[in-house]
Amino acid sequence: MSSQKLKLPLTILCALLIIVGLGSHIYSYVLSVSNYPLTTDWSESGRIFEAASIYSPIVFGRTLPWPWLDPGRAILDGLVFLIPNSQIWTYRFWLAFLSLSTTVISAILIVKRALNKSPLNKQTNKQINFRPFFWFRGGSCIFFNARFIIMCSWVLS
């Protein structure tokens, strides 16, 4: 079978795999967005308090110390508390949105960088092509780690 005849079925297969993978991620995020009053995830209540403590003059009416662990994450998480009378489902929706959007944006930027045919990265093209798959499939990429990838990919493009 010639390479031209193989190209279309492989492209369709890759597109279907991407659609199914993205759909399963969106489905899992939709399930996590609820108004259930108790924690649904590991250390969720602590993360909510850390995020609220960043904007404590607005949320609590008094100043609280910033969290010592992951203040950058708390700044991003707490943006939802600037909405008056926000409920817990808005916080969970915001986290799902941040996770999904930063993962998609950083994957697009990494692949765009890998497909760039400039002389600077002809050596690294083969190495970079599979990195987004292994990075995001491993589950180690969450939005506060993806900020670094997005900034590096944007600067290097």
C-alpha cells in the first residue's frame, strides 16, 4: 500500500483519537462541577481557603496572610472569588476551565513549536514531537505547571 493511501486513514484515526480523548477529559471535568457542599477532591477545602485568603479583604473583610505553598496557584484559583456571591460550583467550574484551557493551549504551542521548520530546531524536531503526549498523558501537567510551558513556547515561537 502506498504512503498516499495510508495517509488519509491515519489522519482520520489520529483525529478520532484526539476527539475521543478531549471528549473524555471534558466529560470528567463536567462531572466534577457540582454544588455539593463537601469536598469532592483531595485537599479541596484547603485550596479554597488558600485561594480566598489571597483576596481576603474582599471575601472576608479583613487581611489574612498569603499561603506559603503555591501562592501563584492561589492567585489564579481565587479570581473566581472576585465575583460577588459566587458559589462552590463556580469555583469548581473555574478550576476545570483553567485545567482544560492551559492544557490545550500549551499542547498547541508545543506542537506548533515542534512543527516549526527553522534551522534552530531541526535537531530537536524529532525529540519534541512526542513530548506533549507523554507530558499530558502522565497527568503531571496541571495548570500551574502549564504556565511555564505556555510562556516558554510563546517566547520561543
